[in-house]
Amino acid sequence: MANTTIAGAQAIHGQNPQSKQSFTAESLIDKAIEVRFIGGVYGNQRPTEYLCLLLKLLQIQPEKEILVEYLRAEEFKYLRALAALYIRMTFRPVDIYELLEPLLKDYRKLRQRNMTGYSLVFMDEFIYSYQRDKLWKRTGSWDREKVAF
């Protein structure tokens, strides 16, 4: 049986569906503010918004100054967590230590979505786990050097 389109579906010829969600470093902030939990995948391997935004960060590769501003935005804890993970994945160990070490004093709770539901993790534990590779391996990323905090 051939694949058929549902009757009444609108054609997308002449449109670029990817341009509906085009991101810049500034517009990514609005999306990150709406994030309500961190995590990789859940359910039937559906990616979380957090993981999708991390992918967008990897695609647009913002400047270091922009990421530092993301970390300074204390009122948006999920934006800080997103920037911290991006920094851990892409920066040199010395820069990682200098930028992420102050976040060990942040004791706010983060909701983490996993395959079975939700759990709570504190921001300082989340940052410290990058050193011990507990949460780090759940994202399916490659091995990095351990950074001593």
C-alpha cells in the first residue's frame, strides 16, 4: 500500500517549514524561559524541549559572552542549566571550571524528566554531576575529560 496524504491536508509547497522555528541567540531565551524540566528523552523516546534547545545551541554556536549572560540570568534556572550543559560540552576544561564553579552555590530545585516520570535534582548536584558523569552519560554524549571542581 502506498503512502497517501490525508484528504484535506494543506500543501506546504513554496513554504519552508523549518523557518517557522528559526532561532538566534536572543530568541532562544524566550523558548528557554518556557522550559519546565530538564532531561534527555521520555516516553517512547520523545526528546524533551530542553534537549531540542541544546541541539539548537549546538547549531547556532553563540559567542562566549552570550553564554556568560545566560549564566548570569539567575531568575531563569532552566536557561542557566541549558547554558551550563552547552559550556560543559564545548568549552575547554579551564573555562568550564571558571564558568560553572559559581553555580555550585545555586541550591534551587530542577525538575528532571526521565523515561518513568519526573524527579527532582538540585542545581549544584546537576553541575557537580558533570564531573562524576552521572547525568552527563544520560544525554548520550561523548566522553569528556573530568573537571575537578
